[in-house]
Amino acid sequence: MLSDLKFNKAPVIVTGGGTGIGQSCAEVFAELGAHVIVTGRTEKTLRETEALVAKAGATCEVHVCDAGREADVLAFHKAVAAKHPYVKAIVNNAGNNHVSKITELSSEKWHEIIAVDLDSIFYMCKAFIPLLQKAPKGGNIVNVASTFGVIGSPNMPVYCAAKGAVLSLTRQIAVDYGKSGIRVNSLCPGPTLSPRVKGYFDRGLVPIEAVERIVMLGRLAECREIANVAAFMASDASSFMHGTAVVVDGGQTIN
């Protein structure tokens, strides 16, 4: 199994790779020997990820790309295809949230969050599936959803809608492409101490004690705990895992 976890310099893409779970994914892939390709909207944070990947002894490419914009994704795909004959795995991690009741949610904000949380996966899969099909032993897609795609959460209508759609889209792509050498799975993190979530606590939007109470382990996840699972799912060690949703939530959804 340990050899199946290694990426042996194969190219792996992480969207939203500048902070949080995406940055931790890049670090873990680097430790497993991948050539890490990170995208995001902010070059400064992507360069910080690049430095972490280099520290882990791996190579890294940085591409400023808004995965929620098809033109950006097409330009990014063109750049990757010019350098690499295949891509081994993609972690579609780019995402955002907005806290409000549906009656207070503007149409503009709805479409903004849908673009980054859902449209980005459509654009990335559409563009990169041909390169994934060329990967030795097949390519892997890990779509980062959320436990809030499985259960409801107060004041998060657009996030819940988008992440629920990610789960459904993952299953559908798995039906169409499993027999052509691509495995597709969803990862559903529970409450995780990403910079975005910490910001909710700092601004008083959500009390951390309330979140800790709904997690049976009594704490939030560290980003690396989610990234470790993403790397396993993207590796050949999970070779018969396909079309499923893996919940990593410290017991949030069992009660």
C-alpha cells in the first residue's frame, strides 16, 4: 500500500491551493512525491504554498486562475497541456461561502458562490478529463464537497445547495467515465480550522463552542487531517473507490 500512495513526480492539480485545505493538500502531495500544480486567485498565497512544497522537496507550478471562470480554466488547461502529457489527479478544492438567510441573499451573491463552489468543478472536469485519461493506471478526481451538502445548516442556503450539487455531479461523472480510466469521488469535510472558518469565529458570525458541541470528537479538524484523506483518495491506494462520498467530520453527522 505504501508504494501506491507515492506519486513519483506525477503532476497533481489542486485548485484553491493558496490557503486552508488546498494549501495542506499541496504539502501532503509534495511529501508523497508529486509534481504539484496549484491554482488560485491570489498570487501571494500561491507563492507561500510554492515555498512549502519546495521545503518538502518537491517541484511546484503556480497558476493564477479563478476556477469559477471558464476562460481562466481554459487558459490554465492550455498551459498545463503544453508542459505535461497527462495529469494524475485533480483536487477540486476551490470554494467559498456566504452566511445569510435565503430571504436576505442577493441573486448576485448566489451566482458568485455557485460559480466558485460548483461551476468550477464543471469547468475543471470538462477541460481536464482528456489529460486524466492519459495517466498511467488512470486519473483521479477528488471533488471537495462538505457535510453541509449532506445535512442542512442554518443560514447557509447557497453553500448547502452548491455542495449538495457537487455530490450529485460527482456520482454522474463517475457513471460516465469510470470505464474509461478515471475514478471520481467526493470528500465531505466537517468543520475545519481553515482561515475562512477562523474568520467566522473572529467576526462573531458563528461561536466556536457551538460548532465544537456538534462534533463528537469535541473539536474542529486541522486542514492537514482533511488533506491526508484527499491524498489517499487521489492515489492508487484507493484504486477501487469510485463514485462515493467520503465523510471526514469527527462524528458531526452521526448524532
